[in-house]
Amino acid sequence: MIFATFSAKELPRLFDLLAANTVVGPVKKGTDSAGRPLYDFDVVYRFQDLRLDYPATIHSAKRHFLPHRESLCTFTMQGNDWEKQVDYNIYKPVVFFGLHACDINALNKLDKVLTAPPYPNPYYTAKRRNMFIIGQDCQPQPQCFCRSMGTDTALRGFDLFLTDLGDRYFAEILSATAYQFLRKIATRPPTVKDHDRYKEVVAERNRRFTTTVDTSDLTKLLDLEFESPAWQQWGDKCLSCGTCANVCPTCYCYGVEETVDLDLTGAAKTKYLYSCNLIDFAEVAGGHNFRPQTATRLKYRYYHKHRGFVEAYEEPLCVGCGRCGEACLAGITVPAVLASVRARGA
Amino acid sequence: MPGPRSYLGVELARPRVGVFDFTSCEGCQLQFVNNEATLLDFLDLMELVNFREAMTEQAGDYDIALVEGSISRADEVTRLEKIRTQAKILVALGSCACFGGVNQLKNRFNDLKWVKKEVYGNFPIATQKVRPISDFVTVDFMLYGCPPRKEEIEKVVTNLVVGKKITMPKYPVCMECKANENICLFGLGEPCLGPITRAGCDAWCPNNRRGCWGCRGPAEAANVRELEAIMARHGFSREIIIDRLECFGGFAGQVAELRRQSEHPRKARSTGQA
Ligand code: SF4
Ligand code: SF4
Ligand code: SF4
Ligand code: SF4
Ligand code: SF4
């Protein structure tokens, strides 16, 4: 790893250098009824709109690499024949400016499923290959449990990771592109003082975690507790609304719809991100539904993330960002669900 | 008379379509012709034989009947039954036809005589309790919404013409609301029926920072009991929920259950999903 330090005043210059591309970053989206600011990722045109001190965003940055709706292909009909047009929907590289460690790790997890053989997803992979990612250190929030998921630091999957040391930034450089960009602003090699300050900031951040999930033997525990009354208790509350999957940076399930143009000369295939909590998620041709009960669907979301994925990839499909619990109107959170399963009932 | 149409070399007949209205504002019918950019292509898919909103000539011979409005008079029942006999496919168009719609709010009053007097004064009209058309005839398909979305109407008609399966979302409005990355109205201090209302409107109201009033009726697996708990946590009373649930008539069963619970709190049964 190569490190560098630069003055906070250089950051707007770095932004401007990168702004020839689409820049996506955290911005303020509004204020809730208690007067607290609300943040989300959006396209940023001016450095002053970037809110790098954001505590958390409501939604993940997912729509910029796994859009909620995406056209997969269109068809043009000519007599008895047809022609297919495929577009991976990537026109310009996208710069992600200010992703927290959890969201970078979410991309690393998605990569394992969506860019790997035997069936890499070209739509995702094309976008993933055209990204420049600047990570940003964070202040753990009450809902954050990334430490329990092993995703509280990002070791790869970014170009540059910035830690705010007050008047200056400590930069971890992971790609040649990042190195080349940093040559265009005033940087210097970090001194021992910078190292010490960096370690202090990181230690202070790590002291702030308040939420943990006990993951010891979790896959086995989930096998043992398949019939736990806890699932029904959470199922009774669940609205089957899909909000948790929609805000989650790692949920990637989808459905495909085919539509015919009104003038009957064209057709389209559109992909919609779906959620395993929705009532017809496991409905198959002929109308049979393998998971008609809300509790079963909720349980399977947890089994995919904390059991099946772990068996396949040796890590959970959850980065502990806490967004699902924050957004769930029924107040269903990952730490509470997993703790109740461990305790045999809420 | 336009020539025959085809899709992938298969010749398609233009279905003869009749549009009919009962007690309603006729807004759903206007949705039918409410997209100038696509109107000609849309009308070219079918042969409109009966449509009071847009044509003067009428014929009594049709395959598909799109029926707007609820039933509030005895003569409407007779007319509806006649349409059913004629139509191969009868579609309920909009909340009034599907659930009674805003009109059914008058059913709230126990004294219908008083309602009539308030509304019609000295010009009485022989009206009755407002009911959805499915109370009288078999409905093949419901197009939900007050009004339904134009895109949805276009999709359904296109699918009918090419013989493609028609599906409606079974999940609630929240799914579409979150896909649009709206800020949840509960966080902004507003009530919303999005968690229990059938999607398909693309979260029309929350997109415009208005809470959902449930015009599309209940989603499948609508968890009303949990929504009530959520509403209570956000400071909204049962009356506020009932008010919203009652507005379009889609939640009649759920409202009856909530009222029973209010009257007999101890005997309260679950209104959650099965
Ligand atoms: S989940 Fe972890 S990495 Fe993400 S914002 Fe919270 S503390 Fe930071
Ligand atoms: S867990 Fe919460 S957010 Fe997820 S489907 Fe259930 S109610 Fe909706
Ligand atoms: S499951 Fe919840 S906590 Fe885990 S990554 Fe998804 S949104 Fe974040
Ligand atoms: S605003 Fe309404 S529809 Fe949107 S997420 Fe909140 S409750 Fe659901
Ligand atoms: S948000 Fe609710 S009230 Fe508004 S159009 Fe959709 S279903 Fe109807």
C-alpha cells in the first residue's frame, strides 16, 4: 500500500480534476420531522454539495451499479423476424466520491457473485470496470455493526481511501489511476506525526462502535434454529414490503419483465430488483408459491445472507451498514433478529 | 377501417372494445385517452365501438367491456347485467368499479335519507348503497387506481391484443417508493398507507411527497395490524387510519375488523395476514 498526505484545501482540486466524469457522492436530501438532516447518494456537480462528513445514507449507492430498473435489451420486429439490441447502459466512467468501508465491501461481495464465472453479469461488470472509487472514513452510528461482519475496514475494491485528520487527509492509494490523479495535486509522503495522528483517528473511530452481533457458529446455529419461534414473531411484524432489500447495498435479486410496444413494432426486456420478502418471490409458473408465509420469507432472507452465502463464500452477504433496520417501519433489525434466534425467541 | 395488424408474423384481430360508465367522475375513462404521444397507436390496437367520452357513434357489439364507476341506482344494475351478457371480457376500470371508490363514503352514514336530502335537496334521486360492480356481475380483471395509470392501461390492452399474460403487482407501494428512492413520509411526520396498499402506481403519491390513501386497495399479505402499530408509534390514531382506509372502499373488510375491535376491544381478533 502506498500512503500520501495532502492538505484539506487540495480536495476541491481533486474533485474538479475528476469532475469530467460523472461524480456520485453523499449529499443532503432533506430534514426529518425531528429536524435531523437526511443524506443519500446522488450525482454531484459542485464540490460544496458533497457532504463527506455524512453519518450514513438512507439508500445505498446501488442504483448506480445495480439500478432498481434497467433495460436489458430491446427488440425491433420486422415482419416475421426480429433484431435484438443490447446496451450495458454505461456511457461514462463513474467516480464514487466518499464511500464508507461498508459500501466498498458490499461491492467486493457483489463482485463474487456478479463478475465471477461461470455467469458474470455483463451489465454489472461493465459498470464495475468503469468505476473510480474514493473511500472516506466514517463515524460509527448506533445502527452500524460492520465490525461484527468483518467489513469495518476496506482492504481492496477502491482506488483511494481518505481519512480526515482535521486540516489534512491521509490517503491510501491502491490503483495506478489514483496515483496519477494525486500527482496533479500537492501531496507529500506522510511523516511519523501523520502516522500517529492517523492511528489516533482510527482508534477513536473504533471506540465508537455500540452495536455488535454475535456471529460465533452462526451458520450452525441457523441450521439448529430453523424452527425457532423467533421467525414467526418477526414474521408477524413484517410488512412484506421489500424496503430492506431495496436499501441494502448487497441485495441483488431481480425479476425480468417483457413488454411489447404499443405499436407492436418493438419489445423490451426490463430487469427489476426484487426482494425475497415480497409475497410472490417464490411463486412459480402455474401459481404455486413455495413461501406463502411472511415469516418463511423473512427467515430465508437471513438464511441467504448469514448461512448460504457464508457456506459458498466464507463471508456473510451483509456488511452491517444497518440501513435495512433503519428503513424498516416495523423496526426489524439484523442485530435484534439474530440475537433473538440465538436466544430462542424474542 | 384500418387494415389487419400483426405481431411477429401472426395476424391479430382488433378487439371490439366498449367503454362504459356508472357512478363515477369519468376520470378513469379520460386516462384512457390521456396520452397524446401514444394515443393514435393505442387506439389503433382496438376497435372502439362505444365510448361516450370520445365518440358519438355507438354500437352494441363488443368483445371487451371496460366498466368505470360504482353501482348506486337500480337502473344501473340492469344496464351492467346487459353489458356482462354481451362482453367476453369485463374489466373493472378504476377504484369505483373495483371497490365502490370515493362514492362509497356515503355508506358510512346510517341514515341514507338524510344523505339524499343534503345532496339533492328537493330533487330526490332514487339512489341506494354504493357497491362495486363485482357485487352484481363476474369481473374478469381489475384495473386498480383512482385513476389507473395510463401506462398500466396501455400495457394491459397491449397484452390483451397480443395474447400475453397480464399480471399486477401483489406487493405494496413501499416497494416502488423505495425503488424511486423517496424519503419515507413517516420520517417526515406524515401517515401513509403504502405498506399495505397494492403497488402498480409507481408510488404516485409518495413521489410527490403525499402519503398514500390506498386507492388501489390492499396488497396481498397486507399487514394492517402492524401498520396500525407503526401509525401509533408515529402518533396517528386509529381514527386517522380508518379515515384513510375507508376513502376508496378497497379496505372494507379491514375497516369492519378495526371497528369491531374498537367496539369490543377485548374480543379483538388479529387483522394481520394469515
Ligand atoms: S457500517 Fe461501519 S463502515 Fe459503514 S458507516 Fe457504519 S461504521 Fe462506517
Ligand atoms: S423486514 Fe421490514 S423492511 Fe423488510 S419486508 Fe419486512 S417490514 Fe419490510
Ligand atoms: S442486510 Fe441490512 S445491515 Fe446488512 S448490508 Fe443489507 S442493509 Fe446493511
Ligand atoms: S412513504 Fe409510504 S410508500 Fe414510501 S416507503 Fe414510506 S410508507 Fe412506504
Ligand atoms: S400512492 Fe396510494 S393513493 Fe396514491 S395512487 Fe398509489 S395507491 Fe393510490
